[in-house]
Amino acid sequence: MTSSISRQLIFWLAVPLILLALCGALVHYFNSVAPRVLDSDRRLKQAANALMAHVQIRNGQATIDISAPVSPPLPAPGSVTYALRDNQGRLLDGDPQLPAVAMNNSTSQLFAMTQVDNRSLRSLTTRFDTRVGVINITVADTGPVTEPAARLGFMSTLLWDFVQLDITLVLVWVGIQLGLRPVKKLRNEIAARSPLDLRPIVESSVPREIAPVVVTLNRLFGMLRTAVQSQQKFIANTAHQLRTPITGMQAQLDVLVGEPAAQPIRSRLLILQEGARQLAHSANQLLSLARADPGANMAAKNQAVDLKAIVNEVAAKFFDRALQANIDLGVEAQHVTIHADPSLLDDLLCNLVDNALKYTPAGGSVTASAGVHKGKPFLAVEDTGPGIAQSERQRVRQRFYRLPNSPGHGSGLGLAIVDEIALLYGASLTIGTGVEGAGTKVLVVFS
């Protein structure tokens, strides 16, 4: 699975930004919330100590004498509210709205949140012993700055920090997408090229950050062009070196077969002549297969080609052979133009017609056609031969595969060459039956 640069950038930015937001929240808490809470706790402890000092026992009943001249003094009126209760929770003195706080035996002081008049107040409950038993004093801070307000402010600040973080990440994402547009443009430009297009990319049209990548690609394109040109030269030289001696040998055999002195071995010469012809045919097919390879055709010439002209030229090449085999070779072609290498299209159609003539019995017909099929240019060859079974139609495209009981001594490269050339130009190759349900029809539709 490929990774995304934009996602990685967002991840590496989001993690530190989240950590910074959390650190900021902690700093805000310790600078704003914690001091307020500590200050409130300090006032509650002072108030609890003062109230404990003012507890008086009268007639076996504990009360708080606010007028007693003892130290420390009571807190200012309105700053705290208090309730004095016995160990069973009965109110002895103070505010009856201040609820009792349950305490266990191991705790002498307990901070808690208490509801008074629909307000959340921080309270401190202190337990101490007197002559009349255990007494609990609960003190609640009613001042303007309390823990709930401080915590609400803290949560609001934290929420706003994370809202800002989300907005920042969205803006960063938009900025990254805009910044990566040159990279996407370069990607689309390369993707839109065909395998034959090895032109260098204009280096001045890309940002400096990706210029080294473009320089490397241009160097690679140059190496490919050089390799392809060398391969093309090799194929051309091989074709010349093979065809020249084979053609000369065929000419010498033709002359020798006609010599009166060679009549005693004429049957052997005819076998040798047929072998030379098969050798020439196989050499031509191997060279055609090499020229049809996409790697060898990256720099192949592409020009406007009239498919009707190609069909007429190929039909003219095979006219004598069809006449000798008593096969009706027909042409049904329309003027339609595609951009391709005419020599490769010639190889494609020659192999189709050669196969059709090879498998069509005497008295049959072979039709080469060109035109437009569903809005797309096509080449097709149809015959009245035995046809190709459905199970064999995929296998016959393989190199060196021949149908069982095939006539002659073919090499099994004809349809493999056609398939390679079709693949080179992005065309679809379809093998089916003729219009009357007999024979074979091979259709090549160009995109």
C-alpha cells in the first residue's frame, strides 16, 4: 500500500499541535484554575478553624457563638455559609439548606461539591470531638470565585483550543493540497503519455523541490531512447542479414529444380525448397514479433494510416496464393485513418490473411475488411474454414501454439504477433465465428 505525502504531513503536524494544545491546557489549569481552587480551600480551612473556635456547649447543646471574643475571628458575612451537625446528621446550628456530608471514621476533613439553592459550592466538612460527642462542621464557599466557575472556564478554554486546532489542521490540509498541485500536474502529464512518448519533461515548469526528480526522469528517458534505437538497428540489421541469404538460397533452389541434371533428385530439392520457404516465413515472423514488442517500439514512427489502403495492399500480396488455392479473397474496406506504424499494421493483417488462407479449404472464401465498429476503427479477417473452438481461442494467442491437426508446418506465431501489435496500440482482439455461424472471424478494434 502506497503512502500519501499529504497524510504524512498532516500526521506529523497534528501530533505536535495536539501535544502543544494539551500543554497549553495544563499551563492554563495550573495558572488559572488550580490557584483559585487552592485559594478557596485555604479560605474554607480558615473558616472551619474559626467556627470550631466559636463552638460553645450550653445545656448539653453545641452552638456557635458568633459574638464570642475568641481568635481567630469569623470570616466576613456572606463569604461562607456553615452548618453544625451532630454525628447522626441532625442540624444543631447554621444553614439548614447545607446538606450533611457522609464521612467515614478514618477521615477528619473532606472536601466535596455541595448543592445550595441550585448552586454548586465547594465545601469542607470537619469532624471534631467535644464534651457532648462528635460534631461535624460543614463550611461552603459562597464567594464570587468558586471551583465550578473556574472549571467551566477551563473547559471552555480547552474546547476553544481544540476548535482552533481543528481549523488549523483544515487550513494546513488545504495549503498542502495547493502546494502539491505541481506534483499532481507532473504526475498527470506523465500518466497521459503513451509508451511511445519519450520526450523530455520541461524542467522550467516544475518547482525547485521536484526538479531533481524531473532531471532523473529525463535522463532515464534519454537512456531508453538510446536503448530503443539500438534495438531497432539490431532488428533491422538482423532482418537484412537473414533475408538476403535465405532469398538467395531460394532463388538458387528455384533454378536448380528446373535443371535437367537435377531431375533424379527433384523430389528432395522440392522438400529442401519448401524448407527454405518455411525458414524464410519463420524468420519474417520472428522479426515481426520482435518489432511488435512494446519495448522495441517506444520510439516507433507513428503516422496517419488509411486502413483501406493497408487492406488493399495486403490483399494484392496474397491474390496469387488465393487463386492457386481456389479461394475467393475479397475486400470490404472503408476509408478510416488511425495513427500507427504502417509496417506493423501490414504485419498484423498479413498474419491474419495468411492464417485464413492456410485453414480455408478449396472453394471457400476469405474476406479482409476495415471500417468503423461502434464508433471505433477496426481491421477484420473472416474465413469459411473449420473455425476455432471456444476452448482454444485464448490458447491460440500464445507463442508457438498450434491447433491440433493443423495443416502445414507453421510455427504458431501468427496470432501471437497480431496480439502483440494490438496490445501495442491499445486495441482489443476478438476471435469469433463468421456471420453464418461457421469459420472464423478475427476482429481488431482500435481505441
